[in-house]
Amino acid sequence: MDLKFFKERYDFELQRKEQLTSAPTLPVGVLSGLGGLMAAMVRSFPHKTRWLTVPFGAAFALDVVGFFFCSGLLHRARLALFAVLICTTAAGVLYVLDQEMR
């Protein structure tokens, strides 16, 4: 059994996993900040005049829809990255098992 190959493969997959898990950190931080900003805007908005409240409500509703749409896209991208990671790991294991059978 070739332990050097296993160690190299493990190190490669560990490095790749770290890259994949650190990739969505910035978009998650930006979405968290925008969500907090939207909450602060609603709490501090004066609801005394109707002619300002209606356009603000419509704009805020569009912001909420955009926020959840971006969150959904980020979730799909993260799932796709993990699927790639799992598939390449499984393919590597199958390759090793095939080489040992020969």
C-alpha cells in the first residue's frame, strides 16, 4: 500500500476544502450587513407622512425580495461547491481502490 499517495491526496483535498469553505465568507458578511442595515432603516424611519411611507414600503419590499433572492443564490452556490468536493473525493477513493485491485 502506497501511504505517500494517500498523504498527498489527503493534503490536496484538505487544502481544497479550506478554499471552498472560505470562498463564500465575503458574500455572507455582505448579506448580513445589508440585512442589519435594512432592519435599522425600518426602525428609524418616521412613519408620519403617508406620501413618504408608501414609496419607502415599496422600496423596502423590493429590498427584502432581493435579499432573499441573493441568499438563495448563495446557498445554491455553496451546495454546488460541496458537491464538487464530495465527488472529487469519492473519485479519488475509487481510483485508489482500483489501483490496489490490480
